[in-house]
Amino acid sequence: MFSRPTKKVLMTMLLAYGMIMLVVYSVTASAEKIRHKEPVSPAYQNVSPKNRSVPSQDSSNEKRGEPLSVVADYARKNGMSTCVKRIDQVHKFLIGQSQAGIFTFMPPTGNPDAQVFSTSLEVHQANAMVAYASSSYSPGNSGCTGLYETVSYRASSCKKVLTDNYPDLKIGNPLRKDIQVLDGGKTMRIFLMPADKGCVVIKKEIVY
């Protein structure tokens, strides 16, 4: 049999429990603050037109001596060279400082530096939004061409998404009837697709 704890022992246990809960709360509060300080990648947030596209390679982090992105480093270690800088450029734009899960489509045979390389991503933004993104890269004689798409859901109607977020873009003809096309310039299009009471925003850009 266990002896019944004394009042002093009970008070000591309660005090210890209180200290543990205080530490847990402090750690949780700090993590919450840090998490909300993380910026949302410009690939998904509603930003000014000059920041809506992938930055040029000349302004990339790689030029300033920062390490390659995880995906670019993976491609390099698996025999790719022509598209490594392009992969790094696009993936740093797509992910930023967000958390992401990535699936890569590496050529199964032959020279990987002469074939298409592709990725699929699940990106968790600091504003609690989850987005899907994909990118593909094609090496050629003149370098490497990249293409990416982002897919995210907005709780507002497509009309409101258009008015609030893309007032500067020219409205083109719909794909057929319901999916609206916005002209983002020579290499970019944004598609607004109604989904129940919300809107699915799809952005597609080719990066030369």
C-alpha cells in the first residue's frame, strides 16, 4: 500500500506542476510568435505587380553566396547542372521561409542533364493557408527554361478576389465559360475558378 501524501508533499507537487505548465505555455507562446513572423511567399500572397513574378537570377540568393535550395542541391547531386540555378531561383520563390513537402520527378534513365526535371509541393504558409505548387525544368542549348503553377483556395468569390487582389490585371476571355483568365504579361496568366462559395486561384508562369 502507498502511504497517503502529506499536505506539504501535495503543495510541492502542485507547485512543480504549475512551473511545468508555465514553461510549456512560454514555449508555446514563443513558437506562436515566431511562426507568425514568418513571411508569406510572394508566389501566393497578393503583392504588387513588380513582386508577383520570379526574381531574376541576377538578384537571387545564390549570387550573394547563400546555399542552394534543398531541391536544387538534390538535382545537382544527381547529375544535373544546366538547370540547377533555375531550380534554385524558382523554388526559393515558391517556398520562401514556409514549410513544404516536396516530391521530385527525376529522369529514371539516361543523362538527367538532358531531360525534363519536375517537382510537386505542398506549401504551408504562415497565414495558415495551404497551397499546391508544381514546377518543371527543361534544359536546352540556350540554357534552362522553367515553368511553375500554384494552386490555392480563397474563401471569397472569384469576383471579390479579382477586385481586391488583381485590379491591375487585364481580364481576358474565359477558358470556356466559368474559369476567368487574367493577363499577367507575356509569361504569366492567373486563372480564377469558382468553387462552391469560394474561388480557386491558379497562377502559371514561364521563367526564361
